[in-house]
Amino acid sequence: MPKLMLPSLEVIEEGRSYLKSALVLEQTGGTNLWRPACVLAGFAMELFIKSFLAEDDSELADTVNGIDIYSGAVKSARGHYLDELFQKITPEWRQAILDTSERLSPGYPLEQKLAEFSGYFFNARYGYEAASIGIMRMEVLDVAEHLERVCTELLTKVYKSL
């Protein structure tokens, strides 16, 4: 069975693509694009957190000359709320995330920010619904960028230790 390193590079890369898309929307300057930018940033943060919850989901595709060949895939915990997902991460990884956040930006209240923007992906997608987040805060993009830097730092440490 293939070994999956945490945080998962594949999941982080996917999160980066959503974050970059959010930043492009923000930079166009149109306020009608702010909600989609915030939703994408919220989804990017969800993926960054899920990179620490990833599991190998490969399936044996074939065996050739006694060597197992797998069709690779990754899966992760279900859920959309950032604070709840963060609590599902092992205590060791949670502490590493918080320590890295603190080192990169002393005093940055990462857990508080994850709680504040917890539902930005799930509860802001449909602005016309009564239960939707009414006023979007563009700060969510800054939080997503910070979390991406934390993931990059931890990812670099994991791969350097190999």
C-alpha cells in the first residue's frame, strides 16, 4: 500500500488553486465578485486543514512481475466547518500548526480566525438564502494566505526530513 505523507501535498495544491482564484477575483476590483472570492478562500482553508486529515485511498490496479501497482487517490475527513475540522487533526499536528503560525506571525490568533470564518465556504455560497452569511469580510483572504504559508512551512519540514 502506498504511504501518504502529512500534510498531503495533493490536498495543499488543490487548496492553493482555490486561494489563487479567490485572489484573482479580489484583484479585479468588482464588489460583485467579493462573495465568490470569500467562498473560494473559505474552501481553500478547508482544504489546507484537510491536508492534515488526508488518508491514502489507493486501490490495487494490477500486479506485474510480483510488484503491486496502485491507482493513487487521497481522501479526507468530511465536513466544512473550519474549527470542527481543525479539532479532528491530531494534537501533535494541531500544535505544530499553531507553533508555525506563531513563528511566522507572532500573536496571530489562528484558532480564533478559523472559528470566525468557519462557515465561509458552506454558509456563504448562496447569498440569496436567508441563512447565508450576510456581510462578507475580505479578511478571510488574509487568513487563507496565512494558513497556506503555515502549510507550506510544515510541508517543507516534512520533505526535508526524508
